[in-house]
Amino acid sequence: MESHSLLDEEYLMNLLCQAGAGKSAAMNAIYKAREGCYAEALHQLQISDEIFKEVHKCQTELIGLDEGKGKVTMTLILTHIQDHIMNGMLCKEMATEIVELYRQCKEKQNA
């Protein structure tokens, strides 16, 4: 990828939307687990994980472009995107634990 394409508005907005999609899939996993649909909850977590793997690749490309030398100007949109990525990844990690807690609680109720 050429460096300018990594910083164009369409690329950045897509990255922002992908971070949102990853968070949404993680939240959907929690909702499905609460309903007792554990297979679907795990599927949503897998979707979230795949999305965030791709997001992380993009993030790594941006870091490589910067080369640790401040070559990439930190703009408000980049800050906003990073915020969404971090929150989404944390949401995915927490969702994984919450899904498992729902599953364990249901197991104990049925025992």
C-alpha cells in the first residue's frame, strides 16, 4: 500500500467502521449468551476477533509508516479511531469473559 492511501479519509473511515463492527459483534455475543444461545455467542466472538485482527494489521501499517519518527501527524480523527479500537478490543476481551460466566451460571442452574 502506498503511504498516502493509508491516511486518506476513506481508508480511515473504513478503519473506524471496522472497529465499531468488532465492538458490535462482541456486544452481540453478550446478548446471545444472556439468551442462552452460546453457539451464536461464540460465533459473534469469532467474528469480533477476526475483525480486530484485520484492524490490528491496519494499525501496524500506520505505525510502520510513522517509523517512530513522527512522520504521521496525529490528527483528531486518528485519535478518535485509536479510541474506538482500544475500546472495542477491551469490549471483546470482556465479552469473552461474560459469555463464559453466563455459560457457567446456566450449567450450575441445570445441575
